[in-house]
Amino acid sequence: MKLLRSASLLAAAAVCCSAFAVAQTTVSIPPNIRAVQPPAPWMKIPVPPLPAFHPVEPTRIELKNGLVILLEPDHELPFINGSITMRGGSRDIPESEAGLIDLYSMVWRNSGTSTMSGDQLSDLLASKAASIETDGDVDSTDVSWSCMTKNEKQIFALAVDLLEHPAFNERQLQLAQRQEIAGIVRRNDNAPDIAQREAAMLVYGKNSPYARLPQISTVMGITLQELEAWHAKTLVPNNMIVSVEGDFDPAKMEQALRAAFGGLKRGPAWPKPTGVFTGPKPGVYAVNKSDVDQSNIWIVGLGTKRNNPDYYALTVMNEIFSGGFGSRLFQDVRTKQGLAYEVYGAYGASFDHPGVFFTAAATKSGTTVKTTEALLKEINELKTKPFTASELASAKDQLLNSFIFNFDSRDKVLNRAVELEFYGYPADFLEKYRTGIESVTLADLERVAHKYIDPSKLAILVVGNEAHYGTPLTALDKGPVTPLDITIPMPAAMRQQLMGGGQ
Amino acid sequence: MRYLRAARWLAPVCCVMVAAAALAQGSAQAATASSTSNFAANAALQAAEASGHALVQKELALFNKRVTVKVLPNGLTLILCNRPGAPVFSYFTLVNAGDANDPTGESGIAHMFEHMAFKGTQDLGTTNYPAEKIALAKVETTYAAYDREYRKRVGRNPQKLAELHAAFKKAEADADQYVIPNEFTEIAEANGATGLNAETGLDYTRYFWSMPINRLQLWAYMESDRIAHPVLRQFYQERNVVMEEHRMRIDSNPVGLMVEQFLAAAYVASPYHRPGIGWMSELSQITATEAWAFHKKYYVPSNIVIAVVGDVTPADLPMLEKYFGAIPAGPKPQPMTTIEPRQVAEKAVFLKMPTQPMFLEGYHRPDYLSPDDATYDAIQDIFSNGRTSRLYRSLVEKQQIAAEAEGFTGFPATKQASMFAFFAVPNPGHTDEQMKAAIQQQIEKIKTTDVTTAELEMFKTRARADLLRSLNSNQGIAQALAMSQLRYGNWQHLFTQINQIDAVTKADIRRVANEVFVPSNCTYIMVQHEAPPSPPTAAGKTAGGAR
């Protein structure tokens, strides 16, 4: 799902519940800070009880054909924003067609409808400061619209027209192929990009739908018929969620949505995701990039799913491990040792497949091994350095006192609801989050650290300038270093033209 | 390849924390509060076929009721904006100084100071400030002694240098014993701070986070204390962190390197010729003493605007005044005297590296107070805004020579005379020269033929809608109000700018294009692929190539 793109590799962010009220009346003082001192004057700054706040939950309507509607009126500004999300994304495409969803989402919008070309559509939307966009992701595609209240009727009709009568055309397919290939030939230009995607490939497997890359050959092989077939396959009301937020009358909006979508015929339910997840082959992996002076280091393994009962304990563990300036990783690798500007990590949890457990940093070439060792030490210490009551209390304060920011605006409330609906999570899942976090104990932390953290199952990836490491990666004592081949497959003539015959 | 907003990711801005880390904390742009009662009013307006203009006027009237501005006796400007909804607030502290203000030889110091503003105060981050103060003074004297020897061009004594370095490291360790590392930010985070970060650009330095409203007083204490009484502890450890940021943003980043080399060529006198994060040689030698002097000169209350938006009311003002009014006053820094001289010759840079080609060119334009500022916005919109824009339609869609192409105003910043720039990414098989020629064709067109009525209207309609759309979060509103207040002396400019936009004519666009888009006012850079040299070690041979 689009909402989750940035979070997919990162820690599972906090989720929300339907009410928030807390009667705390003192400043939260990280306990490690003032244990031995007489209280400073600022500690007496009053913290009045936070007023009770009940976010307005969206209205859920399920049509007879299975389509789910979620409505969140918000009259602050004269705009309406809507989205139609369909199940199915790049993970459901065979490897031989990798890149299809990218092309689909570009060609769909750019081609326009059977009665209005993409350019005509763009002109009309621009004249009204409105937008209609199509997008695709690992598990879904969507068409979304945004417009001023007064234009809703017209813009919504156009969005529905694009959904029901798209006109995928050859010229736009060629344009999209060019754009996609422009991205492919540039994918080795940036070291951090290389590191992130290769790390995902180590965890999920090079050919896994969660990690694989589109190639020039797969992109060139995709046809208009395949895009049309994909579209027809996903346009099934019982696999769709329509969400609308903004300045509308709910009864009228419901009527308009029923009229637009009520006639769609129910189809087969989209299959649940499958897949075998074994995690990386442990070892050290390297990509040499001789034009950089900084190494990107990723230590990765398999994470978990968010419906794991240990999710709350893992969330608290993540907070202690890397959840901000006070976390172990930040304090040691950045503040104390000054080895890195970027350092982060988390035991990741995705909704319907295992996330990634990652610890990463970027450091100058000459401290590559030293920094890798520092990261490994922090990972090991999740098991060997007992969590303290003070760490636990700080982590809970951070998660619980910032909890309201999970639902302090209507668009956040709506996005959460769509997310739960999409992944089939129970409605009370979010309400349990707060109590789940509150109830985590030191024993829970120790238990989950021992259960889930296994340094012997991790892969270490370094993308950097090997000639300047000083200490070689073999000094990590994790066995031989496996070089990764990141050569971009392309025709010889093209390679000659773009790269002078080099890689 | 996705269509990117070049102005956003080319602009040199540095932060105290990477965005990814902020994401891992579950932070996000704060808050669209639930709203009260606008629905009926909106409906009435629309029934009357109200223009976007009327809607902007209506919002301004609403904000006139919600906003309180107070200039404190010490010169600090406080803006409060009540926005009903969740019991939260966001703040935005805007300091009217950035890396363009770095003294000669100290490039990067504004940004370095911004990192230090998270290190605490005399009360936060220390177990014993009086003792720490003495220890920190010793760090500076030992560092200065080491630095004097280090900088000797002739007669540097390696043994003496090593001894001086050891003395400095010992003083640093001594001072470290009093430090409670990251206490300031830990307190903020434990009290629910979300989206905590700061940014230093060339023009301004910005600090911001969001918190539950019951921590308003705690925030006022912390923010005022770090403005008034920061302690520059662990400076030299943090300097190493910032040098890593330099490697990430510039040395190991093709786009960063391209922008650095472009600006260095395009500007001769303006401080915009330096990278915001500094030259590595200077960054690696700046001192806490210099950072302290920067603070003393620029972090005076009369040089700072703070906006607080959310569940705040004028009743909170006395409490805020108590904290922020206590910051010692100082003389308002003078605007700089340097004005970039007229460019007299076209300049070109050819940067060869193991990366695919990119093209960037820029034409000097006046600063943001120019009466033509809105005309530049119009030109940007017509060249670049989305699928209907001229550069997209010509280079990307019709000719299919570029993966992306845009023109944008205010590069690399806006307070001083800056540039209107063009950025294009060639498709495989196409060249930077083709980008330049195709852009030139579009420039000629806008110089010789009026833009269409539809194009001009699209620009104006979108500008009004974008303004209204931007009013959807506490953090966004806080930033917009503070920026308008500081840059124009009144926050209402956020809304009244629409009048300048409305006044732009086709003739204005042609006149400005003819003034500015001339070869002698142009600098361009072509990034061209060149294979990296073969690594000298055998190790390099075994690894996969990253070319």
C-alpha cells in the first residue's frame, strides 16, 4: 500500500487508538538523567492533564458487491481528496514481467480515458488546480483525486471514468518504458540506493517479489495487452476500498459513491500473499564503488509481522535500540564515537509478510570496519547488556506521550482505517496498542531479544571504496567476503554508448 | 523514473537528523486538526460561484481572528495561531541567519551551531555546569594551541603536534565527564516531541517539533533556554558527525557534487558560491569559540521569529513572554553588504565522473524583494508545473529526450540575489548538449511569444489553491507564518501575496525573460560519464563494479 512505502523497510511506526486521555501532571524526566541529583527547577514545570480527545472515526459502508467505503468529512478547507485502492501489486507479477506495475501506473493516467486523452485530462485538471493520479505499489494500485469542493462532481466523475474506461495507449507505453529505463541505467549512481536495495535482496532473495529489480529486458517485453489484462483483473469491487476525506456532505457523498460503484460485479477474492522467508545467508557482502569516500553499511536479517503478539515488546525494544537521540545506537555510534551522521535500525514488522531487521550507518572509508564492529556490538548487546528500568521507562514515555500524533488529524485517522481494512486487521487492533505498550516489562524485553535477535543469522553488506578501508573487511572475522555483482544487464551497444563499455 | 521537484532536492539544506531516522520514530508532518464550522460558509460561497480569490480572503479573515503577534521588549517576535482540533501544538523557530552568514574561513559554522543547539544548556545536559565550564574553557585553549601548530606551513614540529593533540584529547575527556549526552533531546522526546529536527539553509536556520499541548510550558522553557544559554559541549565529536554529513551530501553524492561545483562557478562574490555545509577544509577546522561568536552575533532576539500553532490561545502569551522575554537583547545584525556583481560572460563547467549525465544551468535574478518576484513564479509554473508544463510537454513527452526537465526560481536560496535555474536528466542515448539546446528553444519561445491566457490563468488558479492547501497542518502553518513575518514584516503577506500573483501579465513575463535569459548571464554544468580509474589494489578486482 502506498501509505506504507517509506515504512516498509523501517520500523513499524506506532499505530493509533480511538481515544486519548492521560492524567499525568509532571514533566517526564528520563530516569537515567536525574536519579542522583536534587530536582532542578524546570522539573517542577506543571504538566496539566491533557484534555480528552476523541478523534472522529470514519464511517464505514460496505456495498452489496463487497466494495468498502470509508468517509471522513473535514470542513476546515474547501477541498476533497479521495482514493480508490485495489488489491494486487508488484509482488503478484511474475519475475519475467518485473516493472509492469511501474509502467501500468504511469501509462494508466497518462493515456487518459476513452473519451478524453491524457493531455486533455491534464489541461482540464490544471485549469482547476485539481489532480488525478494513478500509482502502484508492492501490494496495491490506486487512483486518487484532489480538488476544490466546487469541482468535486466533475473531478470525481473523471476519476471514475479513468477507473472504468482507461485507454492505455502505445505511445504512452513507449514513454513509460523510456522513463523506467532511464531509472534503471542510473541505479548504480548513488551508493546509499545501492546499499538499501542490495540489503533487501540479501534478506528476501535476489528474485523475491519484495526485492527484485525491473530490468531493461523485462520492461521492454511488457505489452499494452498485459496492462489491460492486469487492470481488468484488479477492477473487482470486493477487492477495492474507496476513501474520501474533506469538505463534503456524507449522505450526498455516499449516494454518489453508491451510484458510481454499486453496479460493479463481484469477482474472485484476491489471493492472500504467500512466500517462503528464510532470511539471508549469513556472511559479509561487498560492493566496491571507487568514486565515494563514505561506506554504507547494512547489517540485515528477517523481521516479523505486525500481528505477532510480541509486536509491542519489539516496538519498545526498537525505541531503546534506535528510537531517537537517546537510543543506544545514536548515543554510541554518533554522539560518543562521532563515526556517523546517519545511524539507524529496527526490528521491522510489516502487516502481511515479515519485515526486515536492519542496522545501518554511513561512515568515512577509513572507519568502515570500526563502525561495522560498533554496529555488531550494539546488536549483540540487545542480548547481553540487560535492559534497564530507566531505558524501559524512557522508551514508554516516548511512545506514549507522542501517541496522540498518530491520530491528531483527520487524514491520519482515515489513513489508519484504510490500512487496517486493507490488511484485514481487527478493528480493535489499534486500541490494544496503547495498553500493549504500557504492559511491556523488562522480562518481555529480555525474552523477545533472546527469541528474535540472532547475530549468527545476519548478513553484513558494505558499499564503499575498498581501496581506502585500511583494515580489510576480512578483519570482521565473519568468513570470506562475497563480492556482489551489480552490473546492470543491457545490450552491448547500449553499454558502449552509456558507459564506454564499462560496467 | 519519477518526476521530481528539483527545487526541493537540489537546494542545499542540512539537518540535524536524517529523515529516515525521523520516520523510524513514527514522526510525520503534523496535524490536520478537525475543524469547526466552515461547511455552511463554504457552501454559501460556492453557491455564489466564489472565485478562489474570495476563498483566500475568507481564510485571511479567519486567520486575522486566530493570530496574535507580539514583539517582546528584547525584540523577539512571537506569533500564536489558534487552530482548534487535537490538544497539540507545533512550533517553528526561525533565525534570520544561515550559512550565507558564515564568516570567511569558517564556512559551515551556521549549520555546525545548529547541531550544537541540541547539546543542551547550563541546566540541561550537565551534571555540574560550573566545573564543566572550566573544563570546556580548557578544551578551547588546548585546541587553539594544537591548531596553531597544525596550521604552521613552515617548521611544524610533529612531536609537538602530537603532544598538543594529546593535551587537547585529555581536556576533551575531562570535560566529557560532566556531560549527560543528548539530555536535551531525550527530555523533549520523553515528553512526546514528534518530528523533532532542525535545518540550516543558506538564508535561515529553523528549529521545530510538535508536542501535546500540556507540554507548552516545558517547551517554552527548553527553547528559550537553548537560544539564550546554549553550551557548546562535545563540539569536536559533533564536528566529526557533520563531516560525515558532508561526505553523504556532497563528496559521495553525484548531485551534491554537481550543485557544489555549479554554485562555485556561478557566483563570484555572493556567499552563495559556498556549499551550505561548508568546504571540508574549513569545516574540519572550525572551533567552538567561533561557533560561540556566531551565536552571539546572530542568535539575538531581534533576529528571531517564533510561531506556535495549534491548541494555543492568547491566554498563553504571558507565560511565553516570561520565558522568551528573558533572552538577553543584542544589536540586530546588519544585512550583508555583498551584492553579486553583474555576470559578464557565459560560464561552463564539465564534470566527468562515473555517473550518468545530468544538466543544470542558471541565470542570475534579483532577490525575493524584487517587484518581479511573482513573475519569476509564473515563469517557473509555466515551465515546470506538472504534465501541462512546457518543459514536460516538449522534452519529456514529445521529444522523449529527457526523463525529467524543470525550471525553478530562487536557487540556491532567495534572500540574496539568486538564480532561475533549469535542470534536466537525459534519457539513455541523449546528451547534455541536447538538453541545453531543447531548453534554449523553450527560452526563446517565452522571450518572443506571449504565454497563453490559459497558461497564465492556470498559474494564478493553482497559486491560490496551493496556498489554501498549505493551511492543513500546524507545522506547515507555523513555518509559513514565521517566514512571512520575518521576510516581509507581516504574516498576512502569506495571503496578500496573491495580489502580486494576480497582477502578473503576459508582458511582464516576456520582459523578465528577455532581461534575464541571456548568454552572458548564464552558467551551466554538464555532468558526463567517465569510467572510474581502476582500483590500485587486488581487492578491487574481486568485487562487483558499481559503475
